[in-house]
Amino acid sequence: MDPDGYCALPRGRHRLSREEVSASQRERLLAAMTQSVGVKGYARTSVADVLKLAHVSRETFYVHFADKQACFLSAYAATADRIVAVVDEALRGDGLPLMQRFERGLLAYLGELAADAARTRTFLLEVYAAGPAAAALRFAVQTRFTELLDGLLEEDERFRALPDPEFACRMLVGGVGSLVTGKVVMGECATLPGLSAPILAHVRSILER
């Protein structure tokens, strides 16, 4: 592992296949893009910044990506896939009561965001600086979270009795996103898990009406 925290390829001759080398290079570029944008912002991040962090050549960068935006979109998608997978796993909790599974999923989400402030700034804030394609990707990710939440809450007959359960899920996901984003804007990323208690209380109040 190098000083920047990225796992470098072995020096000199090695037994890695061409596919393994390419995968390692791509992973390093995505991690470097996420980190640089989280610290400097999308507009001020250059391909050169990414190359410096990833320790790959400019030629290698353009083997993998057409331009900075393409690299950013891939980095964003990779981060989203990771967070969605973590939340999905936490929501499963076979045999646990619904609200306990919801709490597990919420804490997993907030914990993932609190663990890396730079990545979270990229995921929640800087995505809007990367153009319409990035905004559309952000909306698609929110839809994935809405579908996960809807799949869970639909198990409760009280939730199913709401006038529009799917719309209620979208409102909840949007509300949580707004609360989280506000904390990140204020530089309070580490305090995100503290949002779990009021969010849980609100969801319980919806189901208990």
C-alpha cells in the first residue's frame, strides 16, 4: 500500500494477468477521482490530480475513460453500488422485526457516509457539479434506495394502507437525503449516525397513526 492508501501493483516482474493489472488500474483511478473531488471539488479536480493520486500514466487513464466526467460517473456508480449493497444486506436481517431491520439499514447507510467525509462529499454534493448525466445518475440511485425501502415497509399492513405507499417512500428517502446533505455541507459528517433516532421516531409515528 502506498502513502496515499492505495494498493499498488508489485514492482518489477509479477504474475498478474493483463486483466488483473487493468482492473487494479481502474480501481485506483476510481478511488483517486472520488478522493480528489471530495477534497478539491469536481470543477477544480483535473485529470492530472487523479493521475497523481492513482500513480498511473495519462495514457492508462484514457485507456479506461474518455474524459474526466466519464471517470467521475464510474466512480460515483461504484460508490453507490457499495452503499446500496451495504444497506440491502442490513435490511435483510432474517427473522428480525421490520423496524429493527429498518434501523439496521439506516445505521448502515449513515455509518458508511460518516466513515469517509471526502467520499461522502463526492456522493452527495459534488455530483451536482458534474452535469446533467451525473444528476440523472443521482436520481437513479435515489430510486434504488426507494425500492429497497418500499420492499421493506410494504410488509407492514399499516404502511400498505397509506394513500400512496410508494410516494411516502420517495418522500422519506428525499427527506433523509436532505438531512444528511445539510450535515455534510456544515462539515458535520462524523455526526451523521445521530440522525437515526429522530428518523426512526418519525417512521414509527407514520406507522402508528
